[in-house]
Amino acid sequence: MNNETNNTADAPVAQSNPTTKILAIGRLTAKGSVPSDLLPVMGKEVPATVRLYLAGKIEQWWAKPDLSGVVFILNLTNTEEAHQLLEKLPLGVAGMMEFDFVPLAPLLPLNFLLTDSPEA
């Protein structure tokens, strides 16, 4: 008989959780808020962003409802890599968009819902 229990209360509490995605929240800078300056750059920005999507770097992309920027969910695990990737886009090169980065990880409390052993 197996003396091991599946009691999740006895499981160790993780002290960290690996980053699996990066949330990138972009905002137009003052320079990017001038439509006559912004529109020519957008002609290059859109194809460059599509290329990142097709390469699997961008998983999801959204516009902020007030049109002040974008939100990307990136298939990256490092915020520095995300920063380097997005600052190379035409809006970044032109100083028209800046990003804040939020590392994302799996929701650890979901482990408490599991009552069976992981299958090998």
C-alpha cells in the first residue's frame, strides 16, 4: 500500500514562479502624439509588428481604447529582451512609443486544485 498522501496542504509553497510571458504596455510619447509625424512612421510600424506576430514573438496585440498606445502579450521570458525587441520597431526608433513591461507567470494557487499525482 502506498503511504504517500496527495494532501496539498503538505506541499511546499513555491517562493518564485518562472516568467512565461511578458505583458508590454505601450504609450505614445509627446513626439508620437502629433498625427502629421505619426502617420508616416505607422506605414513602417504595422508591417514590422506583423512580422513579430508571424515570428511568434507577439502572441496577442490590442489597442488601448483611448488610442494612446498598444498592449502586447509577448512569448518571451525576459523583460530586457522584450525591451530590446520593441525599441527596434519604427515607433521606438523614432522615440514615439515607450513600453512598460510586466513579467507574467502561471497562477500558482491553481496547484491547490490538483488532487492527483502528475503523470509522467
